[in-house]
Amino acid sequence: MEAIQERLVDYFSRIMPLTDAEAAAIRASMCVKPFPKGTVLLREGQVSTECYFVLAGCVRQYYLVDGEEKTTNFFAENQWVVSVNSLTNQAPANHYFACCEDSQLVVGTEQKEHDLYKRFPRLETISRIVMGTVFGELQEQLATYLTDTPEQRYQKLLQARPDLFQRIPQYQLASYIGVTPESLSRIRKRITTPAGRASHFLAEKAAPG
């Protein structure tokens, strides 16, 4: 367990070198909890009081739209799980966080953060950088949904996070990309088979502009 807990310290150290005292304070304040697959960390309508750092496992974000789950994100190792608006503004969340694998998460609260900041002000600077990264990822994800085709979203996901294709059920991946499972199967076939790649290449060359 000690080795896996070092992931958070290593994560912060990559942003800004930590003193021994800062690293020790992070370890001492760290609350690591196991969450079985299927655990719902946050429900629509709840006010978020916690943020999470994924040491192991995977957490899915989704919305309920007319009773159907619409997946919008997956958070795996070394990623933050934060309901930014709900946590910051103490507003009811409009989405869900649920563990799609057995997970080991660092659980953080606002009070714990403030206690650390009082003792080690530099950690607040690191925290602001982290939140900037989280905001940047959210903006990039929104841009992808607005500008990319489902096939482009699939290709980007395959390039950036290939491990998810071995860890996540196809129907959840399809929901994330914005297609039905059947359409996802067709996209996969077009991209992964030689005939499909050739057809896709010729179609792109023939496209106007």
C-alpha cells in the first residue's frame, strides 16, 4: 500500500519539487479508501463535499437523460475526480460519479486542504495548478464533443487512452463516444481492419476540401 500511496506525492512533485516536510505532510494527511466496483461516489442532486485522486481503478462520470446513462468521462490512475461546480459553489451536482472497477482512491475534503495550506502555503499554489489542469481537460473534452465526429473521438481516445478499451464495457465506451454499441463496432471495423483502413483513407481523399 505504501508504494501506491506515493503516487500522489510523485504527482505533486512533478508539478513542483516538494520539501521533505511538505511530502511528509501530504502522506500524513492522506486518506486512502477502497471502493468496490459499482460504488456511486456522487449522485445527481447531491452537493459534493469530496474530491478524489485515483491511485488504482477507474471512475466513470455520467448523466441521466430521459432515464438513459450518458457517459462523459473516465478517470483512471493519476487523475482527479472533481465535481468542480458542485464542490466550489456548493451546488447540487447534475451528474454521477461511479466506480467502474474496484478502486483505491485518495479522498480529499476542503477542510483538509485548508489545514495543509495554512502550514505549507506552497501547496496551495500546486493545488491551483492542478485545478487549472482539470479545467483545461474539461475544456478540451467539450471542444471534442462540439467539433469532432464520433470516429474522430474514437481515434483520439484510442491514441490517448488505449487501456480503456480493455477495461471498460463496450456500451459505456459507445456512450462516451456518442454512438450506439452497434455503431461503435462498425467504427472499430473500419479503423482496425486493412480493408476498412483503405476504404476510410480513400473516402477521406475523395472528400471535398
